[in-house]
Amino acid sequence: MRSKWAPFVLMYLAGFSGATAAQTPDQQRCFSPDPDVSIGGCTAMISSGQETQESLARVLFSRGTAYLRTSQIDRAIADFDQVIGLYPNEPTGFNNRGVAYGEKGQYDRAIADFDLAIQLDPNGVDVLSNRGGAYAGKGQYDRAIEDYDQAIRLNPNFIKAWYNRGNAYARKGQFDRAIADFDEAIRVNPNFAEAFYNRCLAHTYKDEYDRAIEDFDQTIRLKPSLAEAFGDRGATYALKGQYDRAIKDYDEAIRFNPNYAQAFDNRGIAFRALGHQDRAAADFAKARLLNPNLPP
């Protein structure tokens, strides 16, 4: 079963994210929640050359965030560079540029930006969580946990910090502490599917298969088309020796994601355990066609 303990990155959008009440069509587009629409509207406003310094910073910030959401990372960084040039004492530009560097895997540059944002706003729980995510990306889980600890002290209901700290503990193999943090994330938001999902993985690593299946059930209730939840629940049933039940979940996983190589491979293992050699061979062949790097 693959590990899912990745940090949940939260972009901090306060500061430059607002817009005036009477909006032109380009302003409406620029501040649209649709990133592609936002990019077009913001670009038109920037090209006009008629924006005040404050308005230009807002527009650049909005476009940079839209670029970030559409994985145009270098363009996002260029826009955040300009925001920082206009307002070097505003933490939001540093924070989102840090998120962008984190997306590129440049964790040291991300941390440097998060450090600057925290100097400007020491109580910014979002930035602390993001810096924790960058340390986790470097494999420095203890350092990441320190940032999540601080974020939780500042805001005990800050769900992302509970969730991310749980992931960090899981990476360290401290599954009881991970489960406790996922419990808190679920307490804050009982519909947080990712917390249920990672908690069930932690239970699986502890060989608590029935409790894991309960959490997989909740995950699927919240995200009924999540192929990986079906695939991993199937793997848990297989660990219990319930291969027929496992195959039903692999079938669902493949229905939602026909290119899910691991589900084909695992279904092949279940068929082989039940003595269905031909069906097993077909699934093994399909799995390796999709992913030649799977072990034989």
C-alpha cells in the first residue's frame, strides 16, 4: 500500500485578495474563483497601465495565485516577485511565493520566504503550516512538527496543522500520535475525507484492519468516486484473507480509474489466491502494461 502522508498546503490569501465593490468587467474576471478566467482579467488590467500601486499589487497577487493553481509556477513566482517589490512589508507575497517554490521542490527557497513572512507576522498560522510542509518535503519531520505545534498553539481549531502534523508523525512511524492528530482534524471537520483516509492507513500499518475498514467506509461515503480508497480498502480486506470482498473493491477502483495499475496487480494477487490463474494472469499483464516498473 502506497504512503499518502503528504502535507496539505494552504495558500494564505489575506491582504491582497479583496476587490472594490463597484467592479469593471475586467475586475470581475480578475477576482473570479476560476483561475483561467482570473488570469485573463488580471492580465487585461495589468496591460492597461492604469492601476494604482495598491490595485496593481492586488491584481498581480490574484494572477499569481491563479498561475499557482494552474501549475504555471514560474509565472506565479514572477508575479509574487512584483508584489513583494511593491509591498515588501506584506507577508502574503512571501507566503505564496514560498508555496510556489515548494511546488517546484525548492524547499530551501520556500523556507526562506516563509521565514520572512513569519518575521512580518509571527502569528500567521497558515504560514507556519506551510513552512512545516516545506520541512516535511525535506524529510525534516521533527522540524515540521515544531511548526505545526506552534500553529496549533495559536489556533487549536486549525485543521490543516492537525492533519499535517498527523502526516509527519506517520512518516516517523509514530502511528498512535498520527491517529490522535487525525482524530482532532475530524473533530474540527467531521467531513474531512482526507483525515479519515490517512487515519485508516495508519490503522492498517498497526494491523488494525477492522478499524481501518471503518475509516475507508467513511472516506468512500464522503468521496464515493475516489479510486484509491476502494483500492486500499480492497488491500485491507486482502490482508484479512477476504479475497472475494477485496476483488469487489478492486473492481470499483478500476471502474473509477481504468489506468489504476496497482489495483489490477492487487486484483491479480487476489484471483491467484482464489485459484483463478487465468484471471490473475490477465490482471498481471494489464498492470504491467500500465506500469512496466511494477515488480514481477
